[in-house]
Amino acid sequence: MAAQGEIGVRCGDRFVGYPELFANALRATRGFSELGVGAGDRVALLLRNSIEFLEASIATVPLGAGAVPINWHWRSEEIAHVLADSGASALVMHAGLAPSVEGAVPEGVAVVAVEDGGARAPLGAHSWEAWMSSLEPWQEAPESAPTSIIYTSGTTGKPKGVVRVPADEEKREQTRALLAEIFQLGEGERTVIPAPMYHTAPNVYALAAALAGMDMTIMQRFDAEEFLRIVSTHGVTVVQMVPTMFVRMLALPDAVRDSYDLSSLRWVVHAAAPCPPDVKRAMIEWLGPIVAEYYGGTETGPVTFCTSKEWLEHPGTVGRPLPRAEIRILDEDGRELPPGEPGEVYMWLDVWPDFTYANDEAKRRSVERDGLVSCGDIGYLDDDGFLYLNDRRSDMVISGGVNIYPAEIEACLLALEGVRDCAVFGIPDEEFGEALAAHVELDDGARLEEDEVRDHVRRRLAAYKTPRTVRFDAALPREDSGKIFKRRLREPYWADRERAI
């Protein structure tokens, strides 16, 4: 347990001060070296949120290697692809995830397993605990901030690894300054990591916070009331979140929300998905004008930013370009579109290090136009230069030749009393090509009929945006962050059909 006032990292019932955490990381550095990991090599991390996740990530830096976090919810085939595509020399995993990697680990890849839930290291793997206890810390201190190779996949194709091109010290310093400003990172700040660290933003945030020596609580999985307890107990000052977490916190009874002291919070920044306007407004009313937002991608880093005040003046925006950032909205032929007209969002921030895709330079070239990069989002700029997102290009539904953006319909449904969460997507339709389906998760004790859902949408949006199919699920499939696995809902509808899902 932590001594009174001690700064470090806690997760569950464990606490590690920073001197011990960095010493552990340097032990792992020596261990990786003895396993043959060197400059340019990759170490894959199939780990739940944990202190070991931080230690293993930092451990790759002195060797000039790169950490490759893997979404531990992925299936064996997806994991096998990342291990092979990244050319990982070693894999650090939670022992309880062994069934997910059975038959997925290429020959010659060393495996180190962290005990969890009583599960022990599988046959042929090193035990993290025993391995670490036998090692002396690496003697050379890290020379630069840790960077991870994040594998990102949308709704189509196999996961693709975003490999950051090495940057010079000037650009690294500019990047650090940018992140410190957006996240409000710095000595004396206290934070909590509520989202999975295999995702880009939580990964970057957690590593940057550790290097800044900030007191940090890592949540193993997000729970709305537990989050409030952590903020209240540990005096959290700054945090990065996603909109789904807002929805879950707002769903708590008023008496529960009011029972926690959140006065220490001075900065809540969110990203990763469009935030329904009703949800954003409710969060600002609850916490005050401390809710900020940025938008970007794994490939581009943050590109836009907006404060609470700017958002209230431009409801629904994800912000306007940061200094030295450029955004253009282009049609399918690459022509720039005027304000108010949606198209594909192309962007770049010139202080962010360039990237390529692992083993796929052609894919890297395919997402670029005139020095700007698309992450697959559809949106538009208003007359004041603020960006609004319609949806992901891959999530867009084309029904009878009309483009429909599910995110707009999901935001509408979340305003319906009794709806906890929902997912809207396209399903096969013989006449129109695609029709809309909505899968809805209700609040405990709530009851709704399919027609009530349709009527709610029909009264607020154009008739063609009304879901034809409505299904009520006891629990939608989710990641730890609460983000819905929309692909898993969509797959059964498109089985045996010639369409990428």
C-alpha cells in the first residue's frame, strides 16, 4: 500500500512508487535483451490494464525496441496476424489469456506470462514474477520517451500497425509540449486511466503521465461509480475519457453522483468518438466548463481542440484545427468541399512525427492526398472553421443511394428515456441494398417497444433514418472502455454475403 502522500501508480490493491516502477522496467529491459530483443525489434503486449503493462512498455525504450499493444479481446486469428505482421521477438501476456493465443504464437517468439486470477504461465513460457526477480536493472537510462506501435482496425480488413517514423529532438519536444497542453500533464497533477491501454490515446496518455511523475490510478475496467470513488478518494485533477463513460456516469442516480466530492477535478478531456450533444451539455452542466475535446487518429495524433465555451457556441463540434494543423474536406475525386458540405476528412499536424503502416507502404500512400491523411471519417467544416463529424466512412450506410450516418441516429436514441446504449448499422436489404438496424440496451427496469424506438427517431429525424429492425439486447458486446463491438453485432446479418463488414 502507498504511504501517505507517496506518488506512484496503483492498480487494484497494488501500489508501486516511481523509483520501484522504473527499476522494474529496467529489469525487464535486461530480460528482453537476454531474450534477444534489440534495436528495431518489437515486443508484443497482450495485457489487461495493469502496472506490468506500463513496466513492459517502458522497458523496450533503452534497447531501441518498440512495444506492440494488442487488444486482448481479439480472437486467435487477429492476434496471430499482429504477432506475425509486427515480427515480434517476444510476447508479454496475462496468463489467463493463454487460450486466446493457442496456435497463434510464431515459432521462436519468447513468451513471458504475468500471473492473474490464479492462472499461471503456460507451458514453455517464462513467469514474469520469477523472471523479474532474477534480473538486475539495465544500466543505461532511457534516452527518449517510449513509443508504441498500435495496431488499428476499423470494420474492414486486418489490423494494420502504425509505425511512427523516428523524430529529431526538436520535434519530440514539440510533441511533448502539445500533449502536455491538451492533457494538462505535469508534476503535481493526479490522474486516473479509465480506458484500455491497448488503445492509442490511453496508451500515449498513461506513458506521458508516468514520465511526468504524476500520481496515477489504473482502472482494470471502467465502472462509473468506481471512477467517481477514485476521483474523490485520490483527489484526481486531470483525466482523459471517452463519451461512453459520460453516458454511464450520467445514468447513475443523482444521489449516487452527489455522494462523491469531485471538486479536485479541473480538466476532463475526451476523444475517440463523437459525443452526443445532449450528453456533452449534461457533462458541462454537472462538472462545469472543464470539459475539453480533441480529435485526431492513431496515424495523425490530435489535430483539433475545443474548450467547453467553444463547444457551447458551436454545439456538436469536435473543435477547430490546432496551430500548425490543416484540415480539408474532400469529395471522392479529391475536390475540396465548401463549409457545411460533408466529405472525407483529410488532416495533418506538422509537429506530429510521420508514420507508415507495418509491411504496407502502399496502404500508407493510399490514405494521403497532398500531404494530408484520412483516418476514414466523414465530416464538414462550418464557416468559423470548426469541424463536425458525421460518422466513419466504413460505418456509413447507403440505402437506396442515400448516405446515412448511424452516429446521428445513435445520438438521437440516447436521448430516449430508458436507453442505456445502442448501436445502429446497415443490414442487407434486397430493394435498397442496405437497411438500418438498431440494437438497444435498456436501463435496468426500463421497458420499451420497437415502435416506441422507431417513433422517437421518426419525430426527430428524416423518415429514412428510422431503423427498420430494432432489437433489444440484455448487454451489448463491449470493450473495457464501454465501446461497443459493432462488428460483432453486424456479422450475423452479413454472413455468406459479398460485403466487407
